[in-house]
Amino acid sequence: MRRSLLAGPVLEVAPRLLGTVLTSTTPEGTVAVRLTEVEAYDGPNDPGSHAYRGQTPRNAVMFGPPGFLYVYFTYGMHFCMNVVVGPDEKPSAVLLRAGEVIEGLELARLRRNQPAPQKVAFNQSAPGVRPGPVAKRPPTNPDRDLARGPARLCVALGIGREGNGTDLLAKNSPIELRDGPGFTGEPATGPRVGLREAADRPWRFWIPNDPTVSPYRPHVPKKRS
């Protein structure tokens, strides 16, 4: 992927990231995810952005050139990651919300403590059950949940705080953003998830009908005791 493709306005770049592939290589192995859901954050023009009130040590990566990874810790328990986009010193970014694991499935399952799908036969030796073909339970797809949500995406790819500031376009980068299969259709749009400010802006983009897209949840104010 060329850096110039990430240097445009965030609302143009964000939907272009649908169908691209993020690959993470660690000593454990390689996992690759096809991105299916993202959110745009427009820096000083966006009260929902970490960069809205200016540069801090936490968000400094956002004020640099496009194509770098901005990783942050949230709720005291999760990492989330963004691709920095737009011109240098224009702090906009795209939150990576969900994707489909297309390489390193076993490693992603291990990281997410999720077993491989199993074919389960009902007990046909029980009294009153006639022998016949193996019956299957209604189909489920636990693999769709491996990277379904921004925190799960980081876990599946093995990306934590050490990934902050990684150049996604550098040769031999441990975390790499590639063109992948792309997405040529019309993306679905809607409000961003869990925001208190600018919650009505339809800056969430996703591939329609893709099972790996995360469910929408509005911000719920905490009750004070």
C-alpha cells in the first residue's frame, strides 16, 4: 500500500480500508485479518477524537505522518488500535473495529481461548432413537468472533502497547497493512460505537452483511451512587 493513499481526508480514507489486510508477525507466528469495520476520527474537528484537545504524550503518534499505528489502552483492560491518516500534523485516524482472520487461524483461536468448531453428533444409542445418519446441531461460527470488536482484534493479532508507533508501510515491519482483496461495493454507515460526544455522526463504515462486523452499542452513562 502506498502512503499517499492514506494521506487524504479521514472520511475518504476510512471506507477505503475495508477489505485491506492487517498482518502481525510475532515469535508465536503470523496472523492476518481482512478488515470489515472501521470508524473515522477527525482530530480537532471531532469531539470524539483523542486529538480534539491537542497533542499529549498518549496521542503523539496521531500528529505524525500517515501510515503509523496508534495503540491505546482503554477501560483499564483493553487495547485498541488506529491507523493514522491525513496530512502530517493533521491528527486524524481510523479506528480498526473488526475483521475476518484469513491467516493464522489456530494462533488467533489460541490467543482468544476459543476452540476450533466441532461437529457434534446427537446420542443415537439412547432408548427410542432409531439408528440413522449423524445429526448435527444448528450451525455456529465461533471463528467470526475472533476479531469481532476492536479489543478482540488486538488480541487475535497479538498487538499491545508495544505496537504503538509502528510504521505499517515499512519494509519488514512486524505489523503490516496491505491492499488485500479490497471492497468495491457501497459500505454501510452509521453512528460510532459508545461515544458521548458527536455520537450522531455517521462515521462508522462496514461491509454490509459481513458476519464479523460488531454490533452497534450506544454510549450508556454510568450511574452515580
